[in-house]
Amino acid sequence: MYPTRPRSALRTAVVWEVVRAALEQRAAELDRPVLDVLDTGGGTGNFAVPVARLGHRVTVVDPSPDALFALERRAAEAGVTDLVSAVQGDTQTLPDVVPAGSVDAVLCHGVLEVVDDPAEALGNLGATLRKGGLVSLLAANRNGAVLARALAGHFAEARTVLGAADGRWGAGDPMPRRFTGEELGELAAAAGLRVQSVHGVRVFADLVPGVLVDTEPGALESLLELERAAAEQPAFHAVATQLHLLAALV
């Protein structure tokens, strides 16, 4: 079961499989089948609803009331309304809306790129965790952007990304910030987290022409298998569009 439609699964399959396995393992360790999960910036419930369908309680904290309304509708359609809570807020207000030490796992996907202070944000997330709690951290990869701009023929922009502290290619770049794997690891360590695994996400999915995937028989399934295999190989992390870190509170 993937959180999204098959075509979109190219961008979510690796993360979902890691998250699902980690939650299953954590529930077994605690001998408690229902975990308390926080999804910060979870929007319309792309991951929150599937996690709830596994039987876990999920609190989604997001600044957009429209996204939270869509989340509640999606949760109702999936029959998990009793397991999903929608709270308007962000990483800065997190201490006010989620009690410290109250959750078993945190999903932080596409958040650190847009917050004012990534270190503060991750610190606030870590504060919500019980000891040994998990953090699923997904963020834009600076090195992957270098490759993408170069392949698009924007060589000067690729060079800018390579040297920019924020990993942006210019004023027109829609992404506020990108990270290297080392930078994400340092942020996690500063928040008291121990990294358990690193996966490259969308290693090939953003480079392969969509028409090929959509029209060639069996191409989607084959590309998914390739993404899974490459995601675990450190050599491919540098070219992935995103990096996924699974970490635990020490």
C-alpha cells in the first residue's frame, strides 16, 4: 500500500516503505500496537492517512487551514477520522500545541527547507519525542539539484548551487534551502538524534522522461524496483533529488 497513486509512488515508495517498517519495529519493541505519531507540515495527509490506516494515532500540525480541511476529508473517506487529529501550527508553535515527550515518531517531510531556522525546528520536533522515538526526515538534496540544473543545460545555475550556502541556484529558485547529507546529519546530531539509515529518494524518477514511464509496458514497476535498489547505495545519494534520514532520539 503506497500513500499515493501508482505514478506518484515513484516519489514516495522508498520513504513509505522505510517509515512503515520502522513503525512496525518500534511498535514491536514497545509491545504496543498503537503508536502516537506527529506529522509536521503533513498537509493533506499524504502520509498521515496511510499511517492511521496501519492503526496508529496521528496528529498533523500544518499552518494551512485549507490543507487541514482536505486532511479531515481524506481521513473520513479512509474511515480513520478517530485516529487523525488536525492542528493548525508550525515548528515554531509546536511546543504550544504538542506536549513534550508525548509522541513515538515524527514525520518531517519537506519542512526544513522552508523554516526560518532548521536547527530550532528539528530541536522542537525532538522535544516532542519519547526516549527512543523515531524521526523520519526528508529534505531536498543540494547535490541532486546540481545534476538536475546541469542536465537541463543551466550550467551557471548548477555551479551556483554547488557553491551556495543555501543550495539555491538564484533568486528565481522556488526552493528556499537545500542540504547535503552531511548537513542533515549534523542537524540531527545537534537535536540529540542518532541516524539509523540514509536513503536517496528520486534518484532516477525525476530524470527519466515521463512519457517513457507512462507508455512503456512494465516501465513503472521496473523503475520502482530500480529506485528501491539504488536508494540504499551511498554512491547514489549524491544524485538523488531528496535525502531521507531515519533517526532515533538518544
